Amino acid sequence: MIVNSDIKTLDTKTNTSVFPFAIITFIYFIVGFLTTVNEQLQAPLKFTFLSHAGSLKNTFTTLISFFFFLGYLLNGTLGSKWVNAFGYKNTILRGLLFMISGLFMYLFSSWFGSQYPNMEFSVGDAIIPFGFIIFVAGSYLMGTSAAVIQVVVNPYAASYQLKGTQPVQRLNILTAINSIGTTSAPFFVTVVMFSGISIESIEIKQLLLPLSVLIACILTVILITKRLHLPDIENTRAVGGEKLERSIWSFRHFAFGVVAIFFYVGTEVAIGANINLHAFELTESGHPITFFGKTDIMIGGMDLGIHALLSTLYWGGFLVGRSVSSFLSHISAKTQLAVTTILATILAIISMITQNLWFLVAIGLLHSSMWSCIYTLSIKGLNKYTSKASGVFISAVFGGAVFTLVQGGLADAFGSWRWTWILTVVCELLMLSYALFGSKIREKDLIN
């Protein structure tokens, strides 16, 4: 394998500059922002592209998230191969190129849907526009971009020796900034993309201008990143044709960690993507969601909608929780994961019983540190296997596709979203079992 000669190696035993860490953190902010934009477009597209999807409306709507996370499953290992071959910086640039491709597909989908609204096909009683298929293809490319970039930023943040921090803290700082993107995205979709108008009145052509602006912004980020110095990190990847003696799956704590992250992302994304769909269902059935007694949120004469607030506060909980967790230097990742999964299980059960979605929103606070905890526990002691492990680990993010789609199918089958949140309970309990049992490291799995 060839290592890019212009990337300087950084000794991980020394204290280092904060600047490279800030670079990857900013790029991770972009990933979080666009990931949530993708999720938040589900509801508007349900009322535009999928207005005639009949009994399969929820299932087709959740295909947007399904194909986004399919990109993780199929291309996570591609990212780790690129890290080993070309280094961290060049892999990030390749990920950003996938991002541009996905945004162009979104743009083409919006143009095609507005210009040729009658080009469609049937699946059972559902009528699906071809423009929707183009959008789903773009979602897959966006997921591929996110997967490749995360293969870089997670091991980089965990291994980058920033003075006065430990790995789980650095990952919490990284993901806290990512959460700023996920928190702002729902209102970006509501206010910027659709100008705060009623969701039933949205037209697909309204996506053209904001998507063009996003494309211009990402092109600027690519040009800036290309000029920046992002040092490599020693002993986190195989270089110079080095062969790895063991299968990454032979590390038991890592293998169980992959399973844990599959279920974690499954429930994390399912809540963020589907809670607004549940809110619409409750409103249509005569049980509107209220916020301090109000059923709407007016800013500047625009109704921003409770559904946007639910998602925003859910992802906002990640920002708050990760900010707090970044200071918890004396509480182990194992303890944090055990406590948060127990509390999240209780909240999910209460939400189903009471049909109060604010309990689901509160789970965002608890989900905030789970990624950092599971990742830290999973890669501990892997050393030169770290970059390869990261690629496999990122592929498990496909859980976000599986559980979102399964929940949409269950909602159609049950005729309601109410009891579909049992999936969240199952996921939390499985993560709890990883914290208590699966994260234990065998002596032979520690690599010097």
C-alpha cells in the first residue's frame, strides 16, 4: 500500500496542536448537519413525492433513511482501505466528493420532480414518482460520504493526543460539535428550505435554491481542506504494505461492540427520523402535541411546527449531553453506558404507555454519550488494527437504516406508531448487556 508522501507522521506520545483536531471536528459538524437534513426531508417528501403512496406511504418514506445508511454498510470498509493507502486527509477529501455527488443528485431529483411530475410507476396501490428514486440514490451517496468521513474522524479523535484529555472526552467533544449540526438542521429544513409554510403546501421545487447554496458551501470546504495540513497519527493503521496477522473479528470486545453500535444507531436514528411522523399521526387523530400549551410555534409570522421542535430538541439533547460528558474525565465509558441505557429504557416505556413524545425527546440527552462510550470500549488496545476496525465499526451504522425501515413497516402494519417504540427498548437493553458483559477485554486481545 502507498502512503501519501506529503502527510507528516505525528508521534502519538507527544502533546499536539489543537488545530488538526479542530479541522476534523468542523468537518464532522457538516456530516451531522447534512445527515439530519436528510432525515428531516422525510416528512416533506411524504407530502410531495409520496402523496399517492397509499398504504405503503410510511414504508417508502423511511427508504430515504434506509438507503442513506446502506451507504455505511457497503462502504465503511472502503474508507478504512483508503485510510491505510492514502492517509487521513486524502480520505476526508474523497468523502467530501461523495457528499457533493449526493447533493447534486438531490438537486437533480428536485428539478426532475418539478419538471416531470407525471413520470411515475406503481407498486401495489402506491404511485411513486421517478424523482423520488433519484432522491433515494442521492441519499445513498450522502450515506457513503458520511461513512468514509467517520472512518477518519473517529479513530483520529480517539488517538490524537490532545493535552489534558482522554479518548472518550475527545470523542464527546467531537460529537458535541456534530450535535450542533444535527440540532440546527430541522429548523434549516423548515425555515430555509420551506420558508415555514404548512407542510401540506410544500412544493418540491423549493429545494432547488437551498441545495445549490449547500453545494457551493461544500465545494468551498473541499478547497480549504485541500490546502490545510492534517498530520497523520502513528500506530493506528497498517502502512507500507504491512500485513495484519489477525482477523479484526477475533477481538471479542470489538466484535460485540460492532453489534452494540448497530442497535445504538438503529434506535438513535429511528427516534430522530420518525418522531415527527408519529407527531403528525397524533395531530391527525385529534391528539396534537403541545409545547407549553401551544400547538404551534410562531417566529416572524411563520409557523415552524411542533414536529420540527421535537426533532430539534431531541438532537439538541445530544449537544447538551455531549457537552456535559466531555467534562466527565473520572467516570468510565462502561459506567456511563450502563447508566444511560437503563434510563433510556425507562423513558421509552413511559412514552409508549402515556403517548407523550416528550419522553422520547428526553432520550436524546441519554443517547448523547453512547457512541463515544461504545467506540472507546470497542477499539481499546487494538493499535495498528484501529483504522481497519473503524471501517468495520462504521459499517454497523447500517442499523440506522434497518430500524428506521422496520419501524415504518410496523407503523403501517399496526396502523399506528405507538407500540413501534418497543424497538427502542430492545436496543437499549442490548447495549446495556454490552456495557456489563460484552466490553470485557481478554488478555490475548491486547496488542502491544
